[in-house]
Amino acid sequence: GQIAVSGPNVSSGYLNLPVNDEENYYKGMLLTKDLGCWFEDNFIQITGRKSDIIITGGEHVFPAEIDDIIGSKKLNEILSNLGFPIITLNKTFSVKDKYWGEKIICALVLSSSSNEENIKTNNNTINNSNINYNSYACDKDSATSKDALYYYIKKYLKDKLSYYKIPKDILLLNDMPLRPNGKIDTAKLKQIYNNLKN
């Protein structure tokens, strides 16, 4: 569930918002918008952010669950044995979809298409208002093996996840777009995906 906190060091409210603001408070406790699990030894594990939840076909999906499996050593061993480059970075996100509501997509950076020069180039590109979306996309040779790669990833995920959690598409990138704080920029991933599909 969502983590709520209280104590003398926690804000009692937000400026110009009512004290009983239901979006930010529950029974006097601040809602952190973090999701977590409570264990018997009074340990809380944070599992993600409430805003990260993808609702696809009426089902709630946590992208971190998919990311953990796609980024696993086991999947990389399988892909390597099949002759594919290993996945060095992955991020699950969603785009609007008429049928599903939100369609799950997984962006992948493969070992053969990631280097320091690409990172510098793409970070410079990302800070400009005119984004060169094609600078992120892999070349045509990589794209031709995309269907085969997706097939094997999907096959692996079928044993690990419910069908509605399996990404409907993958996005092969030379590098991930990053925010200034170093985190992956999901909003830019959505823009890149939509731009390449249109």
C-alpha cells in the first residue's frame, strides 16, 4: 500500500491547501506517494511510486517488477547464448492506447550499442528543446533483429509474469535519455516512442 508518515518533523499541511487535504493526508498522516510492504520485523520495503503504476486493460502493473526480470542475469545469459548482445539498461513505461488504456513498452540499451560518446551526444541532445529522436534509435541492422529479440524476451516473460504485464513492444536505443539528476527520463522515452511510431 501507500506509505503514510506522522511525527513532529512532518509537515502539518501545504500552503493554501485545506488541512484535511485528502490527496496528501490520511487520518492526519502525510501520504508520501511511495508504495511499500510492511514486514513483521517492522521493516518497510519501498516498492515504487504511486505515479509509476501502469493501468492496462483495467489491471495495475508495477514497472519495477518487469524491469527486475528483464534486467536479470538469467535472461541475459539466455540472450547471450542465443547470440544477442546483453541488456545493459532497461526501463518499462507506458503510452496511451485506445484498446488497453495504457500500453506497456520496454526500452532497452544493448551492450553493442552503448558507449561513452553516445552518452555525451545524447545528453547534449536531450537538453535542447528540439529533440533529435533518431539519435536515440538503433540503426537498421539492430532493428532487423528486434523482432527475434522481442520474441525471446516475451517467451522468457511468459513463465514469469501474468500475460497483461508482458510489454506489447520494445524500444531499442543507443542510450537512455537522462534527467539532470541521472535518473531515466520516462517522459522523453514516451516522446521518443510516439515519434518513432508516427
